[in-house]
Amino acid sequence: MDATSNSETPKDTLYDEINTFFESAPPLKDGPDISRKLKEFIERNSQSTGGRGASRVVCVTSGGTTVPLEKRCVRYIDNFSSGHRGAASTEYFLKAGYSVIFLSRRGTCQPFCRSLPEDPLLECFEVSKELNVRVCQSHSEAVRTAIGEHCAAVEGGLLLKLPFTTIFEYLQILQLIAMSMKNLGTHAMFYLAAAVSDFYVPWKSMVEHKIQSSSGPLDMRLVQVPKMLSVLRKDWAPVAFCISFKLETDSKILLEKAEIALKKYNMHAVVANELLTRKEVVVVVTSSEKISVHRDKTEASADVESPLIELLAEKHSSYIEHLDS
Ligand code: PMT
């Protein structure tokens, strides 16, 4: 496979690439339903919350996007991400008083489910002789907490969960979210932890049916996915507080790459993380500092996302104060 590369895309070319991407993408199946849910969620959360002032809303993206190779998709290219970062961060954002739009890859880790076993339905429940279903004693506390906290967030109108699978769905839904959050002004935050595909097969040049292995070695041209970070900052949500991520496997280039991304996409902060240590430490890179954030090792259940979200919420407060004063 080869890929068309254009790391230094001039502005007009970027807009052309973005238009081509959206024009050629298969329409979202449930677009009107997503727009309605977003409208209701934002309306509910843009009202002032008593003495605490206007509420803050964060869009957390989580999990990896897929790139289908066939329209009737059998094969696809995937991007690594378990969704743990996004799910854990969502829980801490809710604790910090934010309402959360959780845009996550289907089947990846979900908020409040992290303490449950891998297959909770089969491992947390048992059937009695009378065929009644009940929670196993050993998991009852974890199940009660997970269901209780999840219901409180969803029924309280504080958590909206939107799933995606492909890069086409992800970017179309992200655009809908950004447009719907525009009126929140500085109180909106984007926390872009999803692992987004860098190359894709345009829908119009994609084959309809399963690629036949009998045709021999596969030779396929992939096009670069336009970086939506610039357009998100410039056009979709120009005053929102924007945080992107930088993942590398080589620690020597991590901080340099994060700084480049910060400047190039005009982000307010970039969270730099290394694949192997991502659950232990991250570095928050801003235009004026680099802050290492560590998991509290004295507590077994502590997450690095706890101090990370605390720090980002503080930075967001300063940003709001500075821009709104
Ligand atoms: O889910 P876990 O297993 O817990 O792991 C968490 C994580 C390692 C996936 C997460 O912490 C993380 O680093 N996510 C970003 C991974 C990534 O794709 O990095 P990147 O350097 O390729 O992209 C940088 C940023 O550009 C990302 O914020 C991405 O949302 C954005 N991007 C990328 C490609 C593209 N075409 N458009 C984009 O907007």
C-alpha cells in the first residue's frame, strides 16, 4: 500500500481536502437523530446552574477510528486505542462539574465500567434454581456503583454518549458536535483523545464487494485524512478550549512533536503520552510550560486522569476568566 503525503498543506488545499472528504463520505445513517440529541443536550446544559454560573460542556473523543477497505465492509484498517483514557477522563470531568459529550468507538471502554470484569453480563450475574437473575455476591458492590453512577449522569442530562466506528462517522459527528457547541463560547472544551486514522480510502474509489484474495497481492492507494484540528479551532468552535493528544512510541521525539502540534493547530494544550507509560505519566504541553502529571502510586486504584483533569479544568477556568473579563 502507498499513501499520498502532504504534511505542509497550504490553507486552501486543506479546505479543498476537507470539502472532498465530507462530500464523498457516506451520509450518517442517524444524522437527524444525533442532531436532535445534541440540540436537547446543549439547550439543557447551556442554562445557568444556580450560583455556579454557566455550565461547562466538554466533548471527549475516545477509541480508534477504522478505515473500511470495501463498501460492504469485511476488511478494515484499525487504530490502536482501548478507550480507557476517554472513559476514565469522562468520569473525572463529571466529578469536576462538567457535562460530557462522549464520542467513542463502539465496543471500547465506557465510563463507569472500568471496575467491572471483561464480560460483565456473564460474569456479574447468576441464575437461581427458580430462573431468577441476580447479581453475584462478589461483584454486587461494583455493579451497584457502576449502574448508580451511570444512571445519575445520563438521567441527570449530564452525559450524552454517541458511538462511531469509521473515520467517516467520527469526523461527521465531531463536526455536528462542534457546531452545536459553538454558542457555549469559552465554556466549551474539546478533549481529543481518540486515535484518528491518518490515511483513508475515499468512498468513491472504494470497491463495493469483498476484495478477492485470488486476485493476488493487494496494491491500494490511501489518501491523507485532512487534519480537522485547524478547522475545528478556526471555524467550527473558534473560542472553545481545545486539547489534543500526541502519542509516540519513541520518548526522544515525543515532546518535540507535541510542541509542533501545539503551534501548528493552535491548540491550548497538547497532552503528550508514550504508549508503554501512558497510564502512569503524561506531559501537558502549553505555550508557556510543560507539566508532568503522574498517577498517585500510593493508591492502587488511582488514575493519571484524576490529576490530569484537575489541571486541565484549572487551565480552562483561567482561560474563561481571561477571555470573558
Ligand atoms: O485508549 P487508551 O488505550 O487508553 O490510549 C489512550 C491514547 C494513547 C489513545 C490517547 O492518550 C492518545 O494519545 N490519543 C491520540 C492518539 C493519536 O492518534 O495521536 P496522533 O499523534 O496520531 O494525533 C494527534 C491528534 O490529532 C489527536 O488529538 C487526534 O484526535 C488528531 N487527529 C489525528 C489525525 C487526523 N487525521 N485528524 C486529527 O484531528
